[in-house]
Amino acid sequence: MSTNQHQVVKPQKLVNTAVGMLEQELLIPNLFQKQGVDQFRGTDKDTISMKVEGILPFHDYAWRNDRSQPIQFDEYAERTIAVSFGGNSYSAVKLTDEQNDFDIDQWSKLLRPQVKAVGRGLQRRAVKTLTGQQYNVTIGNAQQNLRSALIEARRVLNAFHAPREGRYLLVGSDFESALLNDDKLNLAQNVGDSEAESALRTATIGERMGFRIVVDQTIPADSAYAFASSAFIFLSGAPSVPQSVPYGATTSFEGIALRWIRDYDSLYLQDRSVVNTYNGFRSVTDILVGWDDAAEKEVISSQEHFVRGIKLTLDGKSDYPAAASELAKITGVSDAKVWTPAGMKPETDPANA
């Protein structure tokens, strides 16, 4: 018989270990901008508002002018992005007296599979956010010239003024195979070199064109997503520990929060262990700044646009914003000139069909 009934269970120590394991297990949520929410407890309708820096245009005041006109003043306002909790991912396990005495000698052994289960739940919600996003640009038929397609993905994100830091290319399994088989990219030599420290490190196959290339088995196999980490927000919060629970604790690590509670059900002579976390996911849109050549002044978009990420597919045709759209006018990225394996062509070119 094991002697675990004499062990002193330290819930805070165990939950600290558990949240560390969870952070190591996560892949796609770890590519997103993470935001803890302990400071937002008590907010209305399970929603927090994150402030985004406002945008101001610049002006020129004519040199040695007659001072008949005043300088122009603008109103400054920060935008807010509302992020709501939409999930409570958990794993709950019952442990009989017999299991507790003869099978499980340490609670940490039970926590690990529970943490893995919660991690898979967070992964699925992140995948839904990523794949359900409406992308303004899709680079199609990339398998015909992968190196050129990655260069085009970089060009588009640069034209969109997406942040250059923390850029990822998240690829499906078929897209990964195509990349590894492309001699021009020379990525095959990188596979297997990284240390197996975390899901993200193990899934990374290299860096090219400013992207950290990561493979994931849960997104569409023939697709890839090029984005800055700030394109998506992963919200995490730990539920409070009820006063009636004898063993329980909450903690956070690297922006991820977790709760573990344990109690005893005397009616059925069994322990109960529950690991859970509140979570929310959303994309980030931006107000854009462009230049009007005719008026020789800056213009600010009247609408918010998702410009921090784009999509790539092995097959199919490319899809860009309409030339007459606000996004195209400000960024210069339009269907008048889209990427194809044979070069840049109008989206209406029969060769793109």
C-alpha cells in the first residue's frame, strides 16, 4: 500500500506546477497576445476593455507664412477593444479510496493529464478564432512557388503596417511537407534540432522572411496563417477558490491563469479533483494611416480593418481587397495586382481562374 495518505498536500505548490505544465503544453494560444484578467474582476457582462493607442495625423505649417491662418488642432482619443470571456475549460476527475490508496501515489501524476485536457480545450478555441477570422488577403496556389509566396506575405503585412516583431507563419501538416521539400527554403535541416522543451519549441521548423514557422496538426492541412502575435488576444483568468473547499489554489504564469480544487465526497467515498480556467479569444482590428498624393496630406481610415494577419493556401487562387475599397486606397494592396506563381497580375486576369 502507498503512504500517500500521510503526505501533506500543498495546493499552491501543486497548482504552480500545473500552470507551468499548461504553458508548456499550449501551441496556438502561446502565439497570441496573452492578457491576464485578475485586475478586471467585477467588470460588466464578463467583458474587459483593452486600450489601444490613438492615431493622429501630422500637419505642415508653411515656412515664413503670413500667419493669417492658425495651426490645425486634432482631437485625440484612444480606442478600446472589448474582449469577453466565452469559455470555462476544465477537467474533473473522481478518485476512489482504493485508487487513492493503491494506485495514485502522488497528486501531481493526476494533475498532468488534467492539465493536458484543459490545454487541448484552449487549443481548440484558439483554432476556431484563427480559422474563423475573415482575412483581407489570401495568397493562393502557394505550392507552385513557396519562397515567392512567403516574400509576398511579408510584403503585404509590411504594406498593412502590421507589427514586424513577433511574426509567425502557422502551417498545417501538408503545408509543412511542402515547405520541407522545397530546396530553395532549405528548412528540412532544421527539423529535429530543437530541444523538446515545449509544444511551441518542438513545433518550430525554422525562420524565413521574418516569420517563425510553426506547424500545427489541428488547423487545415493545406493552409497557413501569417500574422503578428498581437493580431489575436488570448484572455485567461482563474476562478476563485470557494471557502468551502479544503484544498484549492489559483495562480498565473506567463499570462495564463489556472485553478485547482480538491474535496471529498463522503457519500461515495471518493476524492474529486477539478482543474479549470476562464478564457476568451478575439482578433484585433486597426485604424489605418495613409497618404493622399493629390492632397499631399495624411488620411486616416473611417473604418477598422484586420491587417495583422493574412492567409495562404497550397491550392486555389489569390484574393485581395477591391481596388476601390478604403483598405486598398490606403495600403496599396488591391486586386489590381495580386500574387500568382507566375508573377503579379490583376485578380480578373483569366490566368488566375
